[in-house]
Amino acid sequence: MRQQFWGALVLVVISMTASAQTLDLATSQADQVDAYLRDKMTKTRIPGMQVAVVKDGHIVLSRHYGTASIEFGVPVEDDTVFAINSITKAFTGVAAIRLAEEGKLDISKPVGSYVADLPEAWRGVTIRQLLSHMSGLPDVMGAPTVETDAKAAWTWVQTRPVRFAPGERFDYCQTNYTLVQQVVNLIEGRPLDAPLAAAQIKIADMAHTAYGDTYDVIPKRAPTYRWTSSSLSNSWTEAATLLRATSERFLPFRRASSGLNSTASDMARWIISLQSGEVLNKESLASLWTPVAFNNGENGQWGMGWQILDRGTHRAAGMTGGGRAAFFIYPDDDVAVVILTNLTGSFPEDFIDKVAAIYAPDLPLSGVAALRIALDQRGYHQAAKVAAELAAKDPGIKWPELELNDWGYRLMATNRRIEALAIFQLNVSKNPNSSNAEDSLAQAYLANEDTAAAITHYRRALVLDPNNTSAKKNLAKLLPEATTPHS
């Protein structure tokens, strides 16, 4: 009996020690996230934020920081609701794949098989190309009435010329998702402009998630803000010193693209429901996260409504919204991170890899993700040096042009012009045959008031692609007497 007693006691002590170590680890991880995100909030001047982390199918962290409403001094709470904008597209992708799983929708079929009365040039675009932004269709966002008159806006966009052959290249276009919305609703027997995420919201018990915009009354919804210059100029050369409230209108016909509002905890529950098989089966989830290939066979950066990014030998799948909300799932590491803010231009997608790595220490961050974390610590003037160090450690490292380009423009949008220039310079060095990379570098030089360098790189962009309309237009403004390309 005495031997059994002491054996049982040893087991209890071991169990208590293991529990204490687990608690210490969880506390340490939470403290690291707190310190990191508070620092980011200070540097980026974010009023309010929520974060949630999912690990192994459970919410292991839920935090809120700062102020939801500056006007009324209301703090952010766990149930504060934030606009998530284009993250809505991820829900739309799920809605489409659910129908494909049920055999009601074939994403390889052209949209003309489902929707009548479309322009002839639109009819052959596949559902897959719509979901991955490879359609080449004109963007309804250019319509003068896009926020006031849906019928007029839809009529207007159908008169515009297509931009390129379907599958030729990537072009972020809201028309794509309005068409998917029509397809799904026709199959489901609902009005064409009905929202698509209701089933997912119910399955995941997302009690604080709803469609709406600035004009709707949404309980506990945080206003959205933006830092701008006092002159309200859009110039990248002017410092943003004035905080203003923003106003957004998402008419129902666009609510497959934008319009959802949620909390980080609700988003975490949705992620758990997706990965547990409650919403989609394993095969459907895999198809959702499979990058769609261009006509030349090269994979794009999008799956079915989701961005798919390399993270070393692993991957991340997720979406961003409005420059203020983001989430990414790391399927190979059983971790996911959601960050929502009330500041347009906060770009929390740039914070997520670091938070994920705190909860998944073996996450093999490489390329852009590793570079971003290193430059935050060492300074962007070290971009080329750090990139070389990372490449020396990982011979298979990738430097995706689109990911670098997007990062550079996010830096430009937050008035970090010098840092942006370093990233665009790196992008050109890693993708020397890209006209788009040269064009972006030229814009960065302009933002840094180096007109001569801008002209040089606009000319290089035109050498690489004589049909680069952005380079042509900007070079004509800078040098109207000589717009032909030079080597």
C-alpha cells in the first residue's frame, strides 16, 4: 500500500509540474504577443485592435487593446465588432466550394453556363478564374454609381472592354465576386444580391458577425479611421498627421466582395469549424487552398477566394480586408492568427507571421516573411544584406514578385517611403525581367522625389513591356517630349 501511495504521489507531482510548465509557456507566449502588438500599435498609430490565435483546434489566445471609438472614449472589448471588408471573399469562396462539394456547381465551367444575359466576351470566364481574379473583366468599382445605384453600375460595367484574356494574369476585380454571388444565389434559388455566408455563420456560432456598412446600425461596431495629411492630398510625399473617420458603402450586389463585420473570436470559431470538417470535407478544403494556375501553367497567389502564400516549405492560407483586418491559417503547423483593427492602413497582415511563429516555433519562415521580421529589427536599409543572408541559409528561398510588390505599396500607403524604396529595389533585383516591378520602383523613386531615377525605371519598364500603360502614362507626365523606351 505504501509503495502504491508513493507511486501515485509521484504521478500527481509530475502531472502538476507538467501543468505548471504548460501554463508558464502559455503565459510567456501571450506576453510576447502583447509586447509585440502593443509596439506595433504605437508605431503604426492604431487606435484599437483584437487578436485571436487558434492552435490544434482550440482558441489559445484572445486579446483586445486600445480604443474602439475615439469620439466616445469606448475601449475595445472581446465583443467589439470590426469591419473585415474583403475577408468577405474568403467566405464567398467557401460558399462556392460547398456547392461544388454537393455537386451543384462546377467551378471549371464558364459563368455563361449559369448566368444569362452577359456580354459575349464575359461568358467564357470560368468560376475558378472569377474566384482567383484571373478573369480579365472590367471592374465595377469604376462605375460612377457603385455606391448609390446597383442597376446603373452593373449596366455601366458591362459596356466596358475586357482587360485581357481569361487566365492570362492576375487583376484584383470586384466584378468577379458579384458574378459568383449571382451564380451561387441562382443555384440556391435566392435573390441575386442575397449575402452568401449565412450558413457558415450559423455553423460556427458567430454571434457577433453580420453584413452591413457605415449606414447600418450594427451593435458594438467600432468606427473606422484613417491617418491622412491635413490637405487631404493623396500624395505619398505628404506626412499623414490628421486622424479622420471613414465612411464606406457596400450595396447588397457587392456583398460577396465586402460587407461582413466580425470579431476576432468569431473568426477564430469559423476557422475551427472549417478545419474540423463542419463546413467542408477535407478534399474540398484542399481545393479551396490550391493555388490556381495561369494559362502558362505558373501558379498564381490565389486559391478559391483565399490568398495562398509560401512560408518556407510550409504554406499560409488566408485573406486581408480594407488595409485593417487579416487572418492566416498555417495548415502544416496547426496554427491560425486573426488580427482586426479600426485603422485603414494598419495592414495587420504584416504582423501575423511573427505572432504565428510564437505559437509554432518550428514554422519555417523564409523569404518575405523572414525578411519582414528581420528588417523590423535591423532596419530596411539592410534589405539587400539580410536577403542575401537568408538565401545563404536557404538555397531554395523564393522571392515572389507580387508579395514583395504588395508589401512595398503597403509601406508607401503608410508614408514609409524610404522603407518602400528598399523593398521595391529588392524586388527588381530578384525579378529583373518584370516590367511591373520596374514600374513600381519608379513610383517609389517619385515618392522619394528622385525624378531622374523614376524616369530611368519607367523607361526600363517599357523596354520590358512596351504595353505597360502605367509606365507610359507616368513617363509622359514627367518627360512629355520623349516617351519612347530606351535601354
